[in-house]
Amino acid sequence: MISNYTVSGMTCGHCVSHVTEEVSALKGVDDVVVTLDDGKMVITSAEPVDFDAVREAVSEAGDYQVSLA
């Protein structure tokens, strides 16, 4: 399953790394690809990942907001 999100508030590669690390740690997440230029985040998982868990993980990474794309 592929889920698309938009993350706002990222300003550099470190931001991308932090978001990727936190979201990758969520149960069921197989892969995460985050791009700085457009703020896109693509999560690959076998089952749907709870949006609240994604939002909390992104928040843990820093002062970023996530929305469904």
C-alpha cells in the first residue's frame, strides 16, 4: 500500500532526515521517501498506517505539519 502526504515546515536535509527517521519507526511502515522541494512524503506499508500515528511521528521530528496529499 502506498500513502501520499504533504509535510510543511521543512527547510533542509536535516529536517528530511528527522521526519524520515521518525516515520520509519512506525509499526507496519516498510519504506518512507520524503522530498524537501515539494514536501511530499510517500509511505509504503502492507496495511494502512493510522494518520494520527503519522502526525505524531512528524511532530516528534520537529515543528512540522502533515496532511493527506
